[in-house]
Amino acid sequence: MFSIPAAVAVPLRTDADGVIRVGQTRVTLLSVIADFHRGASAEEIAHHFPALSVSDVYLVIGYYLQRRDEVDAYIRQEMAVSKQMRQEMADVFPNDSLRAKVLAKLATRKQQE
């Protein structure tokens, strides 16, 4: 006779920086859900992230579908932090000046050829 299994733990953990990761991997919840939103199946997500098992991906997707509002709020928060960090880095290391220097060097090299 088939018996109903005990509850299965969702393989999510929060690291020291407050980032939610899948199992003991470095793959983030945000990465898995972004792939899911792009239409990837659990099998495709596991293929994109070889450190993940298909069963773990299914558990994470199920968790997301049951707690969509909470996870979406977490994702928005993470995206806001990332945006702020990118802006801070852009202020310290402006890309435009570096890009302009690299393009100028390339143009000079092409002229010398």
C-alpha cells in the first residue's frame, strides 16, 4: 500500500549576505525564477544550472507558485539593491570615460595599420 510521504523541505537557504540560494549551491532563487518567467521548464532550468537537480527545481517552482507575492516582493527588493549598487559603481567607475578611452585606442590602432 502506498503511504503519504512526510512533508518535503524546500531546498532554499539564506546566505550571510541575505541572498536566497537553492540548496547548498550558489544558484540564487532569483536566477531560477527569472528562468521560469522566461518560459523554461524545470528540466531546462536544471540543464542551465547543472548544480541543481530537477527535483529541487520543481520544489523551488512549487514554493514560488504557493508564495508568489512574498517571492515577488523579495525579487523586487533584490533588484532595487542591485540597481543601487550598479549606480554606486557607475559613480565611482564611470563607464563612459573608460569606454571612450578604449574606443579611442582602437581607432588609433586601426589608423596605424
